[in-house]
Amino acid sequence: GGRRLPPCFLFGAKKLRAFFDLLPFLGDKTGQTKKKFPQVWTFAEKRDRIRYKLYTIIHFVFYHLGGICMSVPKIRHTMEKMAFTPRGQRKSSATCDPVIRMCWNENQLGMSEKAKAAMAAALEKSNYYPDFYAVALKDRIGEVYGLTRDNVFTAGGSSAVIDAIGAVYLEEGDEVLYCSPTFGAYWDMATANGAVPVEVPLTKEMRYDLDGLYQAITARTKIIVICNPNNPTGTAVGADQLAAFVKKVPEEILIMVDEAYIEYADDPDVHSAVPLILEGYHVLVLKTFSKIHGMAGIRVGYGLACPEIIDDLMRSPGAFNTSTVAIAGAIASLGDRDFLSRSYQMVKDGRDYLTRELEQLGCKVYPSQTSFLYFDAHMDPQDLQAECAKRNILIGAFALSRVSVGNKAQNAAFISCLREILPAAR
């Protein structure tokens, strides 16, 4: 992939783009041509040609003359800072048998057989480019939520939707509010676009502190992120509480609700924020096919919002990158209700089992509405992670420990592993 422009360059490019967007309202509005153009072009066509040339120059300067930029101390400092974000530091995530991955919240049931069949059929036509607008998938998603295709934005996973939101909406110095700890992509989204991440601590119950977020709003707040249920804690806020928060936030602030795990929730008070979109609020709901659909390796995610927000997101480079295979698999998976029911039940049963066993081992377990558990083993999380890795089981390590719900055999192997480790650690 290409290098991101540093924030100072992105800021300038966005301002120039805004200027050229205003050109139709300046000068010649009649569409008459001028003799100096050899062809008969409308004013809009001439404007687009100028815009294309400008972007070509920007691309040449910042991509092909990078060495010159790096020779300027201030620019070099900015570019070096951008080069070492956590995302850039991450190493290969590939693993092999007999390692049990209980660290990335993957669906151990696999994916729908209907989705597999649809993707296999789609391979036959994959020598052709996909439908860049993913119309069939957007229509199907719209049917599920009572929306239209104009309310849907698709991309290569919900992380790609997050990247698109940052690229389109954030300018240097804007503030992005969220609670911490949470999904690391929100920090990436802010810093990659020159914005300032503002982190509000979770409540004592490890839930998103909506009151704290509201109090942290300033004149520079551009986006508020609510991960519901939250990753890595697994906790969630109720729909009524979330709706009350949304309704009092200034309407110029975009509220991004990440619902990657909400299909696993069994609390009757926890359900989607999509109805707030239908009520006209400035809310963008993130969804993914990586979790309950079991399609993490296929990379399909989407955002739901009012048509105006979707139009904004369609300006991002990632708006046209959903593959033919991914589109076919996602449509088929949405229609496989039996698979989704079995996927939910496997996680619920495994979550209940792991909670009981962890508590019997003396661990503090936080109530989860997701496909993972956040727990305090009264042992350094990094040390516990290392000890589990020695036994070929991978788990997460944050302020506390996180383990993904696996299948029955994997869950039992993890508990057996802890029985060996925890008594020795104490």
C-alpha cells in the first residue's frame, strides 16, 4: 500500500479540495466554453481537469520527492512520527497448528456453508471487476435493517470503514472522544489524520462512561466513538441510555457506534442504535461480517447512516474495494439464519462455561455481551499471556486479560491450561 500523507499535508490537500469544489459557484456558470480550450468542454469539465492536474502534482511532490521532504527537519519529524504508529509496528499475525488462537475473537464455528458455496460460484467470474458500488449487497443489508442502499457504505472490514471516516471528516487539531481501554483503531483513525485522541476512562464496571464523554466535549470535538459492546472489556450500555446521550450531543458532532459484537448480546436492554438513524440523528453505526458471520478472512464491513453521511464516505479511496467473492459470501450469509443462530448459541454456551470456570479459579470476570471475556486472574496479564503461549494457547493482554470464546475443546483446553498456571503463580 501507499504511504499516508502526514497530517500537515492532508490538511492542506483537503482545504484545496474544498476550494475546487466551490469553483462551480465562481465565475462562469453558463457552461459556455472558452477558445483557449481545444475541445468543447463545459465549465465543470474544465474544473475537473484542473483538479486532476493539481492532485497529480500533489501526488508527485509528496510520494516521489519524499527524500527532499525528509531533508527538512520539521517535515521529517512529522513523517517519522506517522511512520511509527502502532498499526505500522504490528508483526505478522499468521499462526499454525497446534496453536489455539483465543486472542482475536474469531468465530470457531467457521462460516456459513451457503456463503462458501456462493463464494465458490463467484470465483468463476472473478476475472471481471466487481460491482464497485456493491449494490446487491447494500440492498440486502438495507432489507435487514429497514433502510435503503443510500444508508449503506461497504468496505473491506469495519476497520476500513473507520479509516474512511477519519480520512473524510478529520482535520488537523480536531478531537476524537472515546473511552479507554477500547479498540485501538480509533486512536489510529485520529492520529493518522492529524486529530487529537481524547480518552475518557471507563466506569468502575468497565462500561463506556457516557456522562464522562459528554463532559469532555469541546468546540474542537469532531467525532465521538462508542464501542458497544466494548472491546476488550465485553461490557455494553443499554439502548435507552445510549439514545439519551445521542439526543443531547450537539448535532454537528458525528457519533460513531461500533457494533461489531452486538449480535452476541443477550441482555434485553442492549440492542442496535440503528433506530436512531431512522429518527434522523447524526449517528453512524459500524457493522462487520468478521464476527458472528465467521468471515474475518474475507474482509467485509459496513456503515449505516443517513444518506448525507454515506455520500461523504463515498469520497474515500476505500469506497469501491469490496470484492466479487466478498459480496457474494456476505449476501448468502445474511440469508443463513440457521447458521447465525448456531453461531450465537455456541458463543453463549461457551461464554457461560468459561465464566463459571474462571470464577471457580478465583478470577474476577466482567459481564460480557460479546464473544470474549475480560478477566482479572490476579496475575500480570503479560505473564499470563506468555505462560499460555508456552502451552500453544494465545490470549489477549491489556490492563487485564482477555480470552476469546472458542469451541468446546478449545475452551476446555484453556481452562486446563489455567489450572496449571494459576496455582503456580500464587
